[in-house]
Amino acid sequence: MTQLAVGLREAGDSTGISQHTLRRMVKSGRLQAVRVGRRILIPISELEKLMKPGAVSQTGRKNT
């Protein structure tokens, strides 16, 4: 079965974005996530959108 979501640690490892930054992005609504108990899971599709060229960065500026 294909993995649908990852935790903050794995998301950070795969994107190079710190867990703290990912947590802030989730809290501000810039990154969609699901909370399961105390865990925050980020859908793989959200990470793919985040890393896509031209995606909006955490600061709200376009990545170039």
C-alpha cells in the first residue's frame, strides 16, 4: 500500500524544511495536515505541492 501521509520528522527529512517551520506552516494554514492523537500527519500530496517550482514559500513570496 502506498503511504498517504508522513509525520513531521519524515516530512522535514524529505523536504529539507525544519520540523519547526513545518509546524508553523500547519498552524497558520499554509500547509494542510491531519492530527491523529498528538501526531501531526502531512499528506504526501501537500508536500508535493509545497516543493513544486513556483509554489508560495512560508513568507508568502513565490519560490524562484
